[in-house]
Amino acid sequence: MDSLRYISNERIKDYQESVRRAEREAAVRKRRSEKTSDSDSGSRGRKKGRFYGFFSQQSGMDMPFFFLVIILLVIGLVMMFSASYAFAYYTMGDSYYYLIRQGIFAAVGIVVMLLFSRIDYRILHKFAVIILGIAFLLATVVLFLPAVNNVHRWIGVGIFTIQASEILKFAIVLFYAHWAIVHYDKMDTFVSGVLPAIIIGGISIILLVMEPHYSAIVIMTLLLAIMMWISGVKVRWFVMGAGVVVAAFFIMQVTGMLKYAMERLDGWGMALEENLSSDMQTTVWQTMNSLYAIGSGGLTGLGLGQSREKYLYLPEPQNDFVFSIVIEELGLIGGIIILAIFALLVWRGIMISLRAKDRFGMLLGVGLVSQIGLQVVLNILVITDTLPNTGISLPFFSYGGSSLIMLLAQMGIVLSISRNSNINKT
């Protein structure tokens, strides 16, 4: 983190120069385009250049990052189908129900990712406030819609649903990257560095508490802390912030606002204990079968498609606990390999971001890939009963349309940053 803060401060001096350089490069490209369009052969060459521009080393997107995303997406689809087909057949009458829908989401997401990779990410700098406002609006609208499983999290759009919190997490990262650029020389002060985080974080927490969606609060808070840290906010503000969080938690506990969250703590750490009451067994049933799945997988697993826990023992195995089925079928070795691919993706994304030509790209890229790293770590901690069952999905693996499309769109933004990043892209 200290290296990120150092690099962030070093980017301050180069930011305005990079903007001017980008404007000059755009003018040169425009003149070349106008010159090429004068002849038919030039037109054909330009079309060919546009096609290969997706993958070219100099102006194209980062190929290692792109292929890591595709690898995780393909493995995620395979394992989500393996985990879900029994449950889908029992509940929907179609073993391929979740696979077909997730496949459609993935196809749409890939198109969106490629489109975002071609859009100059610096455009988002201008619309950060508007996007944050839209995210707040959606998070408010969802509160007035019918509850699903006693929570208000989704907005129905035809046969699809949008999870407002997914857009809100992205909007917060984008806004703080934007704010840190506008006030780059004052980020170590309370007014410029801390107060904006308190305001947007406070509004987000209130909206998410009313849903309720406490796992999103945890991820959002950690993302804000990362953004503040790499933007140059002093350590003393983090210490004071921790005190405020503890005080707020105490107040919410006394007033009963944490009733839903405390219910999720029931049975935490008790999944494998003996002589549990029938009520407690019901409470820990999902976590208990998650641990059974992990334990039965051993080193090498039972084999792809051979899980036993997915046959209606582990509830909704295609969602937050899909990685338990992964380990049961592929074993500890397979699980470690997948986690290593995730680690490579996060590492490559951070390297791309650190070598971006402007500070906005650096901050935005680090924030977006940090979200993946956070969700992977928290998901693993939940399925192993290290953390309470808070409903944290595993990127690229857990079933969900809005989360997958939003995730791939964010990866497209990182690829857009890579087009102007000083990094070998092959």
C-alpha cells in the first residue's frame, strides 16, 4: 500500500501533461484518419487496423489480463453448471436453467467488456457525479419495490433483475477516483480527503442497511478505505474512522438496527459442533454442508460433476457457496489453482493501473481490481465458516446476471486503461 501511495503522489505532477499529450495524440490520429479516408485502399486498411486494434501490442488491450478474465469466466460457467444442474432440475424442471441464463449473461458481458475496452476511460471522469447520483437513485427505488426473501435488493427489468448495490460499488470507486484528481493536492486534509468519503459512505450505508445488505456494506467500506489510502489520506484519519465505526456499530446494536445482521451471526463457528438443537441445525445447515463438501474433496477431489453435496444437501449451490462444490469436485489442488488465477488477475490489473499514463487511470484501475480481490477473499472466509454467512458472491462463478455483466464491464474499463498503459501487452 505504501508503494501505491508513493506512485500515486508521483503521478500528480504528470497528470496535466498526460492530458495535453493525449489531446495531441488524438489530433494526430484524427489527421491520419482523414488522410487515409481519401482512398479506397486506405479505407480497407483502416478497417483492418480497427479489427486488429483490439489485440495489437501498442494500441491494443492487455492480452494477459484479457485471457485471465476469459479463463475465469469459462471455468466459472462450467463449475456453476456442475453445481446447479441437480438443484435446477428439482426446482425449475430444467437442468440447464441456470447455465442457459448465465451463458446469456456472459455473452452480453463479453460484448459490454469489449465495448468498454474501446471507450476512453477518461470520459468517465466527466460523468462520475452523474453515475453516483444514478446509483443512489436506484438504491433508493429498490426500497419501494416488493421484497424478495425479506430483502429489497433487486429491480426487475422484464425477465432480468438488476442488483442496485453492484452499480453503487462501482459508482463509489469511480467518484472517489474523480474526486482525488480534482483535489489531488488537498487529499491529506479532512475536508477534501475524509469528508467526501464520510458523506457518500454514510448515504450508501443508510440505503444498504434499509435493504438490508450488510455484505455490500463491508465490501464498499473496504473499497473506500483502499481508495482513500492510495489517494494520500493520512493514517490518523483511518484511526479516527475506526473509532467512529465502532461507535456507530454500538448505536445500531442498541437501537435494534442490527437485528437482521445479528441473526446472520447465529451459528457462526458452530457448524461442526455436536449435539446442536434442531433450530440451530437448520441455521447452520448451509455452512455445515459447505464444510462437508470441502472436506470430502480432499487433495484431488471427487471428479468433475461428481459432487454429492449439490444433490439438495447444500442449498442453492450455484450462488455464494459454489466454490465449496468446486473444491469437492476438483479438490484442494484445483481450488488453489483457481485462486492462483484470481491472484494473477488482480496482480496484472494493479500493474496495468500503476503504469497508466494518468493518475485517474491508476486510481480507478486499482479500485476496480481490488473489488475482485476483496470478494474472493471474503467469499472463501464465508464458505469455510471463518466469517459469518453474509451472502458474498464469488466473481465469475456465482450465478447472477447484473453482477456478472457489471463485473465484465469493469474489466473492460481496466482493459481501456491498459491501452494507454506503459506495459508489455503480449
